[in-house]
Amino acid sequence: MQKGCTMKVLTAYYPGNSFPAFSVTGRECRQQCEHCKGRFLKGMLPVTPDTLITQAYSLHAKGAEGFLLSGGCDEQGRINLMPFLKAIKKIKNETGLKINAHTGFLNKSEAAELIAAGIDCFCLDIVQDPEIIRNKLNLDSSPAKYAETLEVLQSAPKVVPHVCVGLQSPEGEENSLQLISQFNCSALVVLGLMYAEDPKIIGQKMPLFVSKAVKLKHPVIIGCMRPRRDSSLELECIAAGASAIVNPSSETLDSLTKSGWKIIQKNECCSLL
């Protein structure tokens, strides 16, 4: 690199065994979104409040960083984390584990209790396309519901909205960015619709969306749910301004390293940026 040039830095996240994902509903999801149908729950470990504590102690003993607490949604787009409040408090009081919670919709009292329990980060999928909310997410709800949840989470340590490119209309994606711009968020995770009819279209849309998302001045992260094994897509998103990525391909890292980039590796969830 030329003298005086600022080194470019990419953070590569590898959650793996150091940051596993737990589902509070097992493989059950009542919402049954058209693009998922609960399939992503298969990669999560089912937990009850008691087994979550046991798992947390085991992770702590192994020197793990923390875990994602998620699950399937009910018909109202909510993940019921409230039965896990005591377990969360106990884990936070007795271990140094970080907890990232994927919540779905929350009301004011639920958000306050979860924040008080010690959750480190809250993630929420943002959709602002009314037709998609009704017909693809199967929710009798409106775009305003997402704003309400972001509002009640504003006192949380970290709030990291997620937007899935290709799920909604271009107008819905633009409105999602507009909504996020109105709130204090730590970062924005950009996902790509998996199992799309034409994955190449998602590959074309993601870098363009990233270039718009970085204008919000939040760090933009390329999340784990995206068309994989495509280093060109990863490199284009990074060139568009993404500062972090989950499980990048070796080809992507090799290319960046040869171009003088510094790669920082972290074994935790990307939302904890």
C-alpha cells in the first residue's frame, strides 16, 4: 500500500461453537413465513429455561463468548422469551456470556423486563411492505408495528435491525431504511433471500442495497443468511461499504488480504459489533 493510505479493515465473524443459537420453541413456528417455513430453526438447539442454564454453564466452562436466543414466532409475530427471564438473569449474573436476542414484536413492558434481565443485544427483522407482511409473513399487522418495537427497545444496550434483500418490494426496502434511520441503532445487518427463484437477482440487489444502507452511518454487516459460496457477491458488498461479514469464503479473504486489507476475526455473533 502507498505511504499515507489508510488501511482498510474487515471484521469476519465466525460464531460456531463459541456462539451457538438456541430456540425457545424447538422447531415449532406458528407464523410460517413463506420464505422460511421454520427451516432455519433446524440449525438451532432447542432449550427450556432449565436446559438453557445448563447449556450456558457448559459454554462458560469452555470459554465461549455467548449465544443467540431465538425461536419460532406465534401468529402475532412474537417470540415468547418471557418464560426465560429468570434463566437469563441467572446466566448474566453468574457468567460472562453475551446474549443476543432475536425477539419478534415486543410491547413496552416486555422490552423493559428483557432489558433489565441483562440481554446485551436485540435483533429485529424489519419489513415495511404491507403486502409482504400480510401475504408472505402471514401477519395481520402493519409496518407501524416494527416502529413500535424499535421504539420500546431504545434503552437497550444494542439494537441491530435486520433487512432481508429480495423479500419485499424495492419500495419496502427503501422504507425499511427510512424507518431505521429514525432510531438509535448500533448496526444494520443485511441478509439475502435464500431459496429465491433466481439467486443471481439477489446477488445483484444486495450490493446496491448495501450502498444505500451505509448512508445511514451505521456499520453495515453482511449476515449469515444469504446465498453462499459466492465470493464475488461478498466482495461486491464489501466494496459497497459493508464493514463486517459472517463466515466469509476463503476466496474473499485471500482477495482482500492481497489487496492490503486487514482482517479481524471474532468468534461471536455479528450483531455484537
